[in-house]
Amino acid sequence: MTDPLRRATAADVGDILRLIRELAAYEREPDAVHATVDSLTATLFGPTPSAEALVAEVDGEVVGLALFFTNFSTWTGRAGLYLEDLYVAPHARGTGLGKALLQRLARIAVGRGCARLEWSVLDWNQPAIDFYRSLGAKAMSEWTVHRLDGAALERFAK
Amino acid sequence: MTDPLRRATAADVGDILRLIRELAAYEREPDAVHATVDSLTATLFGPTPSAEALVAEVDGEVVGLALFFTNFSTWTGRAGLYLEDLYVAPHARGTGLGKALLQRLARIAVGRGCARLEWSVLDWNQPAIDFYRSLGAKAMSEWTVHRLDGAALERFAK
């Protein structure tokens, strides 16, 4: 069988945006996606890309996405990979594509000498949590991300 | 009064590592810091820096640190700043340096057109949580970071 995974190219941006929107709908935030083809193209394929993507393509259709960027840990003193979005379209699930995308990313992390591969999971997404635990991932339950954005960020910056 | 905040330079790396170690001890992980002067110098001041730092200097002593890097949100379609470490030495607390560091970072975020400023807090650190809430930050309590590292990452990558 042909390997369904490959590095995304600029020609995939429309498909990537479609999958990001499907993921947001699954996460009960269908109107949360403000990314556009132009902004994603700049982010992934501009002169100084700030993120990277793998896609899964089956029968000519892009059905899976892993979008990630590099982060850094002061404790390890090394870079890590942060998986921002992992998604497989409903009709393509159950064939191992999600695990294959995550495994490919783990391989990239090890290849680059990264200390960690990290990502975030919604607390109600028990199937995903069980799956991640089965892979050996640890839930960093004692930490909570805090966020300043929108008007609160602007106000505090003044 | 002279502004105690400034961009870190390569000459600050020894002080930055000292503050990172103090922070790890405060977070009850005194042996967790594997960063070295060399690794931090490469990360912050090498040819392709993957993180940046602000320091607070009072009476010739570096007493505060904000170490951060750029992340990316597919929903906003824009970059954000992630604050990896915020620390003020005990004898310099209570003078507003922590808030000043965070505010300077918020200003950098807004200046760069970032959508968000984010950081993580340990759940038992109630004084910090109260402080962040007072600034308008939201706790992203419904998300939990998952991590693959060490032997589990190597095993999964195979």
C-alpha cells in the first residue's frame, strides 16, 4: 500500500483549512476559525514559516492533518514539538491514520533531538484521552494554561 | 527611576540559568533543569533562536526573568506568544516586577499582532492564579496538555 502520509505543500492549504474547520465543529466551536487560505499559506509556506503540517491522503482526497510547531522547555534546555491540531475526517477513521500521523510526528521529534512531543486534549474527549494514554503519553493534569487575548490583552498592554 | 526591565543579552545567560533553577525548586522539581549555559546561549542567542528573554535588573543584580517563544493557533490563524518561565527572586518580590514583566510581554504581543499571550500555572499555586485572573486572563481549564517524552517517545517513534 502507498504511504498515505506526506509533508503538506502549498497546494494543500485549502484542504487543510477545510479539516481545521471540521475539527473546530467537532470541538463545539464551529465559528472559532479565523484562519484563511492566505494566513495559513504565510504561516506554513511563507519566508519564515511558524508552523509545519503533515497530511494523510487516501484515494486522492486529503483526509487527515497534523499541524505542529517547535516549542522550547527551559527545564530540558531543548526544543520540543507541539501538535496544535490532529484530525482525521469521520469517513477515514478506524484505519489507523491518526496514530500514523502522531507516530510520524514522534519520529520527526526524535530525529530533531527534541525532548518532548506535546499536545492538548479537551477533557470531555475520553476516546482521545484513552488513545493517548495507550501510547504512553502523560496527562499534565497539574498544569492549567492561562490566556490573555482580545480586549483583555489590549487593555493589559496599555 | 530607571526602567528595571530590558532584553536579555548573551552576558545574562548565567543569571538566567540561576533563576530557572530557583523557579524549578519553587515548583518542587529542583533536579528537573537540564539546560546549561551552552544550550541556553544557543536557544536565545544562536543563529536561529527558538526563544527570547526579558530580564529585570535591580541594583546591578538580575532578579527577574520572562522567557518566551512564538506559538501558533490555527483557529486565530495568527502567531501568539507563549511565556515558558516567569520568575522573580524572593527578595525582589512585592515591587511589581512580575506584573511589569508580564505587561511588557503583553505589549510585545500586541506590537507583533499576536492573537494571544499564554502560559501555564501549577494548580496549587493559588496566589499566581488569583494574580493572573485579576489581569483578565482566562484559565483554559477544559484542556489538558499531554506529553510524550523520554523512553515513551523513543518507543512510539520506532
